[in-house]
Amino acid sequence: MSDQMRRGRGVLPALVLSVLAFSLVQTSVVPILPTLQKDLNVAGSGITWLMTANLLSAAVLTPLLARIGDLRGRKPVLVIAIAGVLAGGIIGGIGGSFQVLLIARILAGTGGAILPLAVAVVRDELPREKVTGGVALISASLGIGSGLGLVATGAVVEHFSYEAVFWMGAILAGVAFALVLLLVPHDPVTAEGKADPLGALLLAGWLSAFLIAVSQGNDWGWVSARTLGLFVTAAVVLAVWVVVERRVSSPLVDIAMLAKPTIAVTNTAAVLVGFAMYGAFLLMSDFTQTPKAVGYGFGASVLSSGWMLFPSAVGSFAAGLGGASLIKRGGPRLPLVLGGAATAVALGLLVFVHGSAWDVVIASGVLGVGVGMAYAAMPAYINASVPVQQSGIANGMNAVLRTVGGAIGTAVMGAVLTADMKPVAPGVKLPTIDAYTHSFVIAAALAVVAAAVPFLVKAPTMGSTSSTPIAAQDGGPARSELAGVNA
């Protein structure tokens, strides 16, 4: 076996485990928010900051760390990103107060950069024929980690305190950290450029304003001065950011790159699929845990609810492998279309059939297939459109937009559910079954749009190239602009 093949076999498990660790840590807090609210004596609107802070941290740091990785080398930045997840798990495991957990969640948000950095490492280090499968498996690991996080959290909280959930994430991140240090080689830095602190500051500004408004809109009121003020601020700072990035010699984000039709379509799909996936997890988790006496739901425990959603992890894994095969044969369009369509089918199923736990199990599995297919296809679209030197930041912005879509999805689903509630006990109100049905319809409709947008542009052509490939050094893999598709 060649040194290149041996190195590739070690790199991929380290990267997959790193993405799994971040995805599990990001999702694991969701089922225990009610427990944390009670144990820490925090208001319902306040406890949601544990999710909001993590989303903000990931959204702001992902493109910044991805760009630094493009300029200064992927491995050291990847190590920093995983270290943030590890530190967040340790601090959360120590626990003790809401403020401590908030710091832990902010630190864990650095893990958002793991995915784009891992995709870039795969393009750098794996043999060309292994790139598509590697990228697809890494991307599908997001869905796998989310499903595992729901089940593992349920199992842990049934026997231990909430601190054990954070230690679980810390242990997984620690193993990933060690594997990356040992198995991922230092990559040669070939990109030219310098840091763009003003661009980074403006990006952080408009993303923060937008995500805070979206995350807190249900509590503050969507037409309140605070919410509208933040939306206006986000729009203004976004406009300034675009102007600045167009004028600086070495921008954090190349606006022209984002405007490429294939990139724009892929990022649009990222927002829509992120909306549907995060929204679906919120809906299905709440629905299954609703007491049967309300007239729907199954009164499931956190663990039982997690098992009902676990097929999404299995579906994501299978779809990642299947998506890689489809990409090799005909490009990434079909997997992206199938991903949106399967997601729509899963959510549409729950519109009409939701009386049995098996209905949720089946829908969860189909949802996982859809998300896994879509997540496998997106990096292939991006890698087909940008040179390897921009792989990190391009995939980083796509990851940010998935996060933005997820934040919008959870906020919209929450707004729809709270808009139609009925009293079920003195002082207790829960969403009606119609509220859930309407929410599933909205998410399914957006998934249909995600399946349609790939037809707006010409699909990447297998074997074509628009730039001279970067020759491999020392027998390393050839790096071409189409490395993610040509594999």
C-alpha cells in the first residue's frame, strides 16, 4: 500500500469523528433544556441562550477560522476548533451555573469550523478517487451526530446529572483531538493573502444582529423595537460588509465567489435544508414527548423520543455513501434534488399520518436520507466551483448558511406552535395538533423548493476544469478545481 493511501485511511476517521463530536455536542443540549431551566432556576426565554450563543459563536467563527485555514494551513486551525469543543465540554461538565454553561456553549461553537476545514483537508490529502466518498461521509456525519446526540443524551440523563451530557461530548472531542494531532499531516500552505479584520468584524456584526433577532423574536415579539432594530442593523451592516469585501485586496469572503450561480444555488439549498432539518427535529422531539392525554403525542421520555429520531442518523449514514456513488456517476445535482425531495416526503408524511410512534420512526429515517443526500451534494457543488485555495472559506460560508437556516427554522416553527395553543391543565397550554400540522407543511414546502433550486443552473460537468490543476507534491494527490466532483 502506498504512503498516500495509508495516510488517507488514517485521516478520514479522524475527520469524521471530529465532525461527529461537534454535531453531537451541538444537538445534545436541546433535549435537556427543560432540565437545565429547572436545575439552574432560569427563565424559559433565558435558557434558550444556551442554543443562541452556540449558534452565534459557530456562525461568526466558522468563516473566520476557515479563511485562516486557507491562508495558514488547515491542521493547526482544525486543532484549535476541536480544542474549543473539548474545552466547552469540560467547562460544561464542571457546570454549577447558567453563566458557566453559557461560556461552555460559546467555546463549543468553534467546532462549526470543523466541517469546512475537514472538507479542505480531504481535498488536500486523500487520493483523488477517494475524495468524493470522503467528503460525502464527512458531510453526512452532521446528521449522524445529531441523531446520536438525541439518543445518547436521553440515555445519560436517565442515569446521571446534566453535567454528564457535557462530559460525554468532552470525551468524544478529546479522542478526536488526539486522532487529528496524530493522523492529520501538516498541509503545505499555497494560498496568498492576509487577514481581513474589518471584514471579520462586519461579518460578525450582521450575523450576530440577525441571529439574535431570529432566536429571540418569539419572546420579544416580532414587531417589537428590539427585534426590528436588530433586523435593520443586520441589513445595514450586511450592505457595508459587501461593499468593504468588494474593495479590499484580500477579503475574508470573496463576494464574486458567492455570486457564482452554482455557489448561490448551493447556499440557497443550505438555508432551506437547514431550516427543514432543525425545524423537523424540534417538531418531532416536542411532538413525541407531548402527553397522550392532550389528544396527540406519545408521552415519550427524552430517551424514548431520541430512539424514535435515531433512524435519522442511520439514514444520513446510508445516504452519505449512496450520495457519493451518485456524484461519481453523474455529478451532484441528482443527490441534491433527491435530498430535498426525501426531506419533503418525510415531513409530508407527518402531515397526514402521525398517530403511531412508527409513523415518526419511518419519517425520521426518510428525513435522515434526505439530509444525508443533500449534505453530501453541497460540498461537491462548491468544490466544483472554487479552487482548492478557497475550499475552506467557501464551504465555511455554506456551513454558516445552514446554521442560519436552522436558526430561522426553529424560530418559525416555535412561532407557529405558540400561535395556536390550547389549555390542557390549569395554567398549562400546549400547541394544538393543527399547529403541528401547519408547521410540518411549511417545512415540507421549503424542502420542495430545495429540491427545485438545483435546476436553476447548469449542473457541474464531470471532467471539466476552469483552472490549471495544482500539481501534487511528493507523490501527494493531484489537486484540481474539480477534485470534489472528479473523484
